[in-house]
Amino acid sequence: MSKILFAAAAVLLMSNSVLAQNSIGLRGGYSISTLKNYPLASENLELEEGLSYGNFNAILFEIGISPLFALQPEINYLEKGGVFKSKGSDNFKFSLKINYLEAPLLAKFRLGAGPLKGYIITGPSVGFAMDGKTKLTAGEINTEEKFRFDSSLDTDGRKDNRLDLSGVVGGGVQYKLGPGSVLLDARATYDFNDFNNFSGNAPLDHKKTRWEGLSLSLGYQLEFGGK
């Protein structure tokens, strides 16, 4: 009996490996992001948060587990940003953009059959802030400079956290064309960690500074195996 079960399991695994599709591809597009609760000294101005727009680029590796499920690690390079301006006037505006290198590990659930298919993705992502820039407009002042990551502790025991941990959820469609498929991908990202690091406990009134974002990208993937 055990030999029969082992043989059945082997046949099932072999059939899955034949039917499972693997791929490698590129995507490019745009991201929309906002930065919540950024510690900005605004001289008692009442500020509102705005949206920032940037580039989104990705290399994807799809590892087929079965015809309907795959693991999709990626290497992404994207811009995240935030805009802060005084309410009811243009007297003060501060914008921040930071380039991140990210490595998501996504579960991909394939939907449908035929040349046009859909998919749903979800999973964690780890990122590292590479560089960035800021722009300040206040009255006659109009300056732009490189963002300097503060690796030393401020008087409140705070320093910048370049490591970013987030969750990704999204979906898309793919259309079979030549040796691969054209991809249209949309996703949302939500941060779990804080942009601030503290040497001790955070102040009681501290609110986490975190990113929220959406992205839309178009790409092409070369496919190997599967149907």
C-alpha cells in the first residue's frame, strides 16, 4: 500500500513540475505614495499631507509550484515620497522623495485559462533607502537639496530608519504574446515599521512615520514550461 501511495505522489509531483510555469520578466511604471506623520518642524503651522508621484521598476522571477500557484520573488527600484503644505495657503510646502531598493516575496494565485489570464499577489517586502531629495518652498525661500539620512541621534533620541518592512497586495492580467506574456500589474503597499529609530522608548505622543502607496506597471515576462 505504501509503495502505491509513494508512486502516486511521485506521479503527481512530476505532473505538477511539467504543468507548472516558470518565468522571468521586467516591469516599469509609476507609483503614488504618501508619508504619514513625518516629524517636520513647521513652526506651529497646520499642515496637510499630499500625494507624491514617482517611478517604479521591477525584475520578477516566477517559480511555478502548480498550474494555479507560484512564488514570485522580485527586485524593485522605486520612488517613495510625501508632500506637506500649509492648509488654506501656499505659504509653506515641503516635499520628500526617497529611492528604495526592495525585495518582495509574493504568493501568486493564477486565475483563468487561455491567452488572457488574471492573477492575485500578496506577501511581505523588505526595502532599503538608497538616496533621496527634499524641496522646500516658504515665502521667498525655494530650495532643493539631497536628503541626508540622520545616522546620529537627535536630542529626542531619534534617528532615521533606512530599513523598510511592508506588506503587498494586488493583482493583474497577462496576455500570451510570443514566447511570453504582456503584464499589467496593480498593487498596494502598507508599511509595518517606523521611519524613526529611537535609542530608548519612543515619546508617548509619537506616531509612527510610515509609507502608504499604490503602483501601476506594464511589462513582459518570458515563460518556461507549463501550458
